[in-house]
Amino acid sequence: MKVRIDEEACIGCGVCADICPQVFEQTDDKAVVIAGANCDEAGCCQEAADSCPTEAIIIEE
């Protein structure tokens, strides 16, 4: 499963990085997907996506 962040929708609230720090990292104003991160191994991407207030996390099978 692949994950990406819609940079225009992301408000940088940090919820994804709090829930799934193995995959998401908070920068100064946006969240980013950590290079080489694996959603399948982390097991927390869907929870992070469900918790995103702007639905900026996009999971692709």
C-alpha cells in the first residue's frame, strides 16, 4: 500500500505524525511521508488517514 499527502489540503496539524511516526514526519508547516516508509509494516496509516481533519492523507492499494 502506498501513501501520500495532498500538500494543498495539509494544514500541518501533526496528528498523522503523532499516530504513525514510522511513516509521517512533521515539518515546520506540513507533514511529509518519510522516504522508504512502509505502511503495511507500520500498520497505522489507515488510522492516521481517518484522523486527518482535512483528509489530506491518500492511501493507494
